[in-house]
Amino acid sequence: MKKYTIKNIAELAGVSKGTVDRVIHKRGKVSAKALEKVSAVLNEIDYKPNLLARSLKNTKDYHICVVLPDYKQDAFWLPCYEGILEAVNEFDSFGVFIEPFFFHPNNAQSFIEINTKVLALSPDAVLLAPLFYKQTINIVNNYALANIIVSKFNNQLEIENTKNFVGQDLFKSGRIAASLLKLIVHKNATIDIIHVDEDFNNSIHMQEKEKGFRAYFDEVKNGNYKIITHNSKQTDLTNNLESIFSDTFASDAIFVTTSKVYEVAEFIKNKKLNNIKLIGYDLLEENIQYLKDNVIHFLIHQNPKKQVYLGLSYLVDYFLFKKEIPTKSLLPIDIITSENLETYL
């Protein structure tokens, strides 16, 4: 059943949100015509007011900003935006204003500028995707000086002045990727790790995945695996892949540490490199298709929508009900194959 906010009802009735609020809570003057319009909509949608929201109506309003990469630049972040919309729909009637702000996923300066803009708004809290480690330290300190609560999602940075992290254990995620590849490659396999479109030295999430991946293979007894790391811009990826699969060298498997595994899958399919084992992250449309085609062998699902929604829920519970925010909320590391894919869609 769809949940309707006061804003939704106002749009359907063609009146202001204030008018809808006065009708629902039976306070203030409303014209007979407006009352008739709002009542017709309420009857049609079978609206039942949230009594808890009503009781909290006269408490302080809260402003939470979500700072995340622009999903129009990188589709991985689209489910995060959907998680924000779901939270807005659920918590709007409680007097919680949730507002998204987007930065370019590959531009640290954009990250700084957007956070500077958010800081000037003096929100009660910020839920942050801390993509750039060095810049995040300074930004979080600035929020702390302004008494703004900061929670993190997606990227597990161990930095002070933050309340909470929601996401996966990225080191373990890398270990799981390694354990999956070990099942399908031979003992002396050459495995390439590819980081696409990221500043590796400033990207803790990729470093942790690689550390976990290498740590797993380091512990394999009698294993003679050769592991090579490549940092590649998306624009240079084809040339880098050409060198990985040259006449004198051939990789047996590739671990892509981001959702851009489809870029590698496209190359493998076009070159008819049918023996290459491939693993990467996330349920992007392109990744799903290559998984169905058995070009990608495994996807690790990071559940970005749930990360954002949970992060916002913890902040709302803290403000409205004084619930303590857990320091860390680690989500399951889901392994997706062509066989169980449909259960996740």
C-alpha cells in the first residue's frame, strides 16, 4: 500500500500543504471548497493519519543532508538516491527534512565544494559517502566544530568525529572475492586486480578490498598465484586490457573492485576470451546482463539502497526517540550468480 505524505495529498487536491495539514489535524480555517477537495482525496486514498507523527508534530523539525556521488555520473549510486526517496516518504510527516547533495564521483574538489555548501546550511546531521579519504578528514572536523553529527556509509574510514558507519566489511569483501576465484582457477593462475576510475591512494574502499584479496591468497598453502594490480581511468581501460591480454601475456582471472566490471566484461566478450574468470561488484543493468551471459562469474552485492536507508533511520531514531546510534552496522556480503540473480531483482 502506498504511503501518502501531506505534499502528495496537496498535489492531488490542488491546494497548499498548509491547507491539507489544517484539514487533517482539524485546526485553523479552511474554505468549504478546499475542505471538499482535500476530503475527496483523503477518502479516495483511504488516508489514515499516523498518530505517532501527530504526537511529534509540535517537536523540533530536523534537517539531515545526504552527501553522495551523482548517480547521473555513476549508476552505482542510483539505488542510494532511491533509498533517500524512501526515507523522505517515511519520515516527512515526523518533521524530518532530508535533502540530498551530489558531487562528481571522480572529482575531489567537487566533494569539497558540496560539503562546504552543506556546512553553510547548518543541518542537524550529515550522512556522508566519504569517497576521498584525505579531504574527508578535514571536512568531518569542520562539521564537528559546528556541532553537526556525521554518519558514514559505503566507505569504512576509521576517522574521529563520526557517529556511525553503515556498509560492508571491505577487507572481508576482498577475501570473499578471492575465495570465489580460487574455486574456479588453477593453482598457478595469474590474477589481475583492476581499480577503475578511482584515485587508489585516496580511496580506502579499494585499498581494503585489495588487501583482503591478497591476504586470502597469501594464506593458501602450496599456491603459486601471481597477482598484479592495475589502476586505470575508464578512458584508458581498453588499452590497459589490451596489454593484459597481449600475445606474450595472458591473465586467467580478473577482480574488478568497483561496479564498473561491465567495462571489462564487454572487452572479454568482444575478444571472445571465453576462459577468463571475472568477478566484480553490484547489480547494475549492464553487470546483470553479463552475469546472465556467463561472462561475469560472480557479483558481490553491496546493497547501496539499504546502506543509505539504514543510515538515515538511525539518525531519525536518534533525534526523535533519543535512541543510541550504533557505531558500526555491517551488512551481509551477498554473492550473486546467474542462478540466484532473480531473487535479488
